Amino acid sequence: MVSAQLIQVAVFLAAAAIAAPLGRFTRMGAVLGYLAAGVIIGPYVLGPLYALNDVGEILHFAEFGVVMLLFVIGLELRPIRLWSMRSAIFGLGTVQLVATAAVLAAIGIGLGLAPAQALFIGLALSLSSTAFALQVLEEKGELTTRHGRLAFSVLLFQDLAAIPLIALVPLFAFAAAEPSMDVGRALFAIATILGVIVVGRFLLSRLYRIVAATGVREAMTASALLTVVGVALVMEAAGLSAALGAFIAGALIADSEYRHQIEADIAPFEGLLLAVFFIAVGMSIDLAVLASEPFKLLAVVLGLVVLKAAILYLLGRWWGLDGAAARRLGLVLSQGGEFAFVLFGAGALEGVIDRSLANLLTLAVTLSMAATPLLLLIDDAINRTSKPEPPEYETPPGGDGHVIIAGFGRFGQIAARVLRARRIPFTALDSNIVQVDFVKRFGAQIYYGDAGRLDILRAAGADKARAFVLAIDNVESSLRVADMVRKHFPDLAIYARARDRTHVHKLMDLGVTIIERETFLAALALTKTLLRGLGLREAEVKRLIETFKRQDERRLYEDYQYYTDLEKLQANARSQATELEELFARDVEELPEEERGPVTERAPVEVTAQEPDGRGSGG
């Protein structure tokens, strides 16, 4: 006899295998395809045909996909980069949560709810879906954009905030006998988080080193999965978010040399479990409630989505996003989140809200999730109609032993002219069609293409190239291209142009080591001419310039470890400026008398504070 459990597994796998391609083919996205598949195989359509078990249990198991997603995201975020996002996480995240909860609570009070109930519902609905938002952003290639990073910051703060919100549910139940928090449990939770940090920081890399030494790939995969499962168990035992614990563990081993191997091993499991999660969300849509109270439910969903999108749009504009990016931020985070399911369930159990209201709000959150991909499709259509369609990228010729130049502005053209003079073959790429047309008029071989696209790089013969010149002016585009080349062509040497010190440090984050700051050498050459014009001898000029260059390059690499800490950089700049002046004075004293230039009074050391983009006074 065929096992019922085996049939259910087959149904889920079939739904996952069919839904994603159909969703992509219809341009609705994989997430919406999974939701639709969940409704079809759910308890109200095909569920009775294959003895469907409790959907709640399936959803609880499938939430492990969100845990794995957060672990993989943690692997991508090194602690130093996470620290650099603290302003958006605790600034924008806090304002979003407070503003959304306050407005929703006010509406709830206006509709006749008790203040405690209204505030509880407002806080629960102010949380967005980490799984939905991140999956949609990744699917559309927007996770590394500015609005994508801000969305991730808000989601991370919401995950942090969800922990105390779940713990505080009894405080909203005024009918409870003792609405007080358990201090011992809170201390245990803090100790658990610290324990995860200590283990992740000091033990995991060593354990992976031992496993890797065995040469058994299956053991490495099992170790990676054990890390995620183990952290989830520990965090849940402490009453905390398993997803947050997985994120912390991933971030703490992001600097490990095994990061890419772990990510590759985890990826298939993460993708499949996330698919199961979205399918389970679709299965949990209660069509009975939808049929009995359609207008009430539609009003709640519409109000929630519009309100959250509007607040996030305004916050995005306040944070410096343009209109299109702020609108995108609002739509991506306009839905309710997974933690709302937990909060409404706990709230109904504790008597904060009644069960029928909890069911209605849970279904509203689910439908708001389903609305997100549709809203983004509409926004895509608006963006396409508001912008002229760019021409198709050209297909550059492949090559062998050539040089690829990405970015053909002033910097890239100089490199190209020298290469052409030496008859070294090169392929030049630029994504600015105006620049391409202009340069082509002068007979240069340049192709219109985005060097950040894998198919363009492969067409350009990146797998056979001798070198890759990264001459793109825009910092974000430069980093995106560098990341693409490093991931897919790790043996291709990258010679990068950097706009400033921060750009250098971000390229170093990606593993690029051959970097020239675009103004540094030119500024040194001009200063050398200036010193000669001021009457200094050639030997002293040479020693001054060489001393400064060595000192500045040393400082550049020393600053890398804390380049996101502005106060530390300023303090270090002051001490190094004093050290540099002392070195200059010592060098002058060691020169023979006849080689010394005119003596000037010692000037006070001044350090210019860095600009917001991190450039400051140095190149």
C-alpha cells in the first residue's frame, strides 16, 4: 500500500517543480507561483484527495526555510559591513516600526478596539515578511541596490523587535492575573545570544577546518546543515527567533575561508525549503473566511498595504531615495510578516484578541503577502512606460589572451590607448550608450554592454582573458562588477580604479587587491612640481614624496579594519598626521646642508573631517 506521507511529499515536490517555472514564464515571479500552487493543493481544493495533514504543522516546519535564508544572508554580511549599516537598522528601522504601529493603533481605536488591543495589532501588522521581501528582491536583482539594502536593514530590525514583542504578549492581556515579565527568562535569552556569538566567532571556523581536512564533501554539507539546525534549536529553546540566531551565526563566520563552500552546500536546501514555506502560506489561506467576509477582509488588506507603503515611501524619501526607489521600498515591505502569525496566535491564546479576529487578521496578512509580487509587477510596468527602452546590448567578440576594459571614460581610454600602441588586444565595454556612440566616432573598438552581467562577460571571453581593467566611475556599479568577476572568474586578475579611500576598502572587501586611486598619483605629481617651484632641492622633494606615499599607503591598509567607524578614522588621522610631520622633520635633518631647501616655521597640524561618503581630504 502506498504511504500517505510519501504521496504528500510527491505533491509538494511536484508543486515546487511546476510553480516556479510557470511563475517566471508568466512574469509573475516564483513567489506568486508558489502561493498559487499552495492554494491549489491546499485543504479547500485538492487537499482531501491526498489526506492532507494539518497545514499549521507544515507551515511550522517550512519556516525552517526562512531560518536557512537568514543564515545565507548572514554569510554575505561580514560584521564590519553589518556595523556600517547600524544607522539604517536602528534609525530607519525604529522610525518605521513606531510610526506604522502608532497609525495602525490610532485607526484601531477609532474602529472601537480597546487601546491595548489596538496597540498589539498595530505592532504585529507593522512587521513585514523577511522571506517574501528578500526573496522578491533577490529574484529581481535588487538586493544590492540602495533601496534593497534599506529594506534589508528595516527587516533585520523588525526581526530583532519581534523577540521582545512575542515575550510581551501577556502584558497586553489585562485579564491575566500577573501581567509581568520573567526577568530570569530574559537574562537566559541574553546569555543564549552571547553564547551563539562566542561559539560562532571562535569555534565554528576551527570545526570546519577539521571537517575540510578529511576531504569528505558530504561531511562539509552535513556540518553546514548541523550549524543551522543546532542554532535554531538553541534559540527556540531560549524562546527566541531561530531566524535571528541563524543570521548571527552566518554573520560571525562570514570572514571564514569556508564561507563560499558553506553557502554552496546550503543553497539547494535553502531554496527548496523556502519554496515549501511559500506553498504552505498559500495552503493556509482560509477560503471560508474569504467567502464569508470578503469586503471586510479586502478593506483590511487594502488599508494595511496602502498605509505601510505610504509610510515607507515617505521614510525612503527622507532617507535620500529618489521617487522610484522610495516607491519600490514601500511596495517591497508593504505586506504583513511571518511573526504576525505567531503574535496573533499567542494573542488569541492569552485573550488579547478573540479567535475570529485573529483568523481574519492572519488571512489579511497572508493575502497582503500574495499582493506584494503583483504590486511590484505593476510598478515594473510603470517604470517601463516612464523610461525610454534602452537599446539591446551588443555581443562583444570573445577573445584569447586579451584584456577586458570595463568603463571607457577618461580612465579606461588612457589604458586602452597604451595597450593599442603596444598591440595588446583588448575588449572595451561601457553601459552608457551616449559614451559608446561618441567614442565610436573616433574609430575606437568599444561595445555597448553591462560588465556586471554574466552573459556579457562570457561573450567578451572573460574565461580566456589575461586581465580585467575595472575603470567604472560609479562606485556602486564598480563594486557590482567586481563582485561578479570575482565570483565567476576567480582566476582573472582585476586592476581596479577607485574613486576614494572608502571605494578602495569596499573593493578590498570583495577580494580585489590591485587598486589605484584615481587622484592620488596625479596629486603627488602636482605636489612634486609645487615643491620644486617653492625652491626645495630635488633630493628633498623626492624623499618627502616617497615618505608621504609610504605613510599614506600604510594608513590606507591599516584603516581597512575600521573604515566604517568615522570617530576612529578621525582619531587615527590626527595621530598619523603628527607622525608624518615628525618623519618629514627627521628626513630634512638627515639631508646634507647643501641639499636642504628654505626652512619654514612648523605649521600646526590640521585634520579635515571626512565627508559623508567617506572621502575626506585624501584620495
